[in-house]
Amino acid sequence: MSDRVCSVMVLGPAAPRMLKVHLSRGAITLLLIALMLSLLAVAIFGYTFPKPVSEVRRAQLEAENRALKNEAANAAIGLQRLDAKVLKLEEATKRIDQTMTAD
């Protein structure tokens, strides 16, 4: 018989007796491997067979995606306009500095 590493006692809420299980290193290793394999199987199953998306939800997501793309495009245009204004202001500042130093 292998060495016991730990003992697990299971008590039910209305059980008259307790269940005592002795675990060895091999049993704990086997339980951990079984747990890891079951989690891996659930993850693979979840990625292989994803939950179907309804057409209504898909249409909502596509509309949100289009709106976000338009918003991003408008923001990019706004940044270009702002950069042009900053460039004009810098040029005006240079001209003012040149006229101030020339006098």
C-alpha cells in the first residue's frame, strides 16, 4: 500500500456517517491530470462549437461597428484640420517674431 499524503473527510448535511478518503501522491497527481484534461476539453469544445449569434444581434453589432468606423474617420479628419490650424499659427508666430526682431 502506498504512503498516504492526506486524508479527506466528507460530511453531508444530513448524513449520519462521514466518508474518509485517503489520498496518495499518485492519486493526487491523477486527479490533477484529470482536472487539467477536463478543463482543456471544455476550452477546446467552447472554441470549436461557439454559441450561435442571432441575426438581430449580428445586425446591431454591424451597425455599431459602422458607427465607430465613421466616428474614427471623423476624428482623423478633425485631427488633420487641427494640425493645419496649428501649422498656420506657428507660421504666424514666426512672422510676428521676425517682425519684432527686425524692428
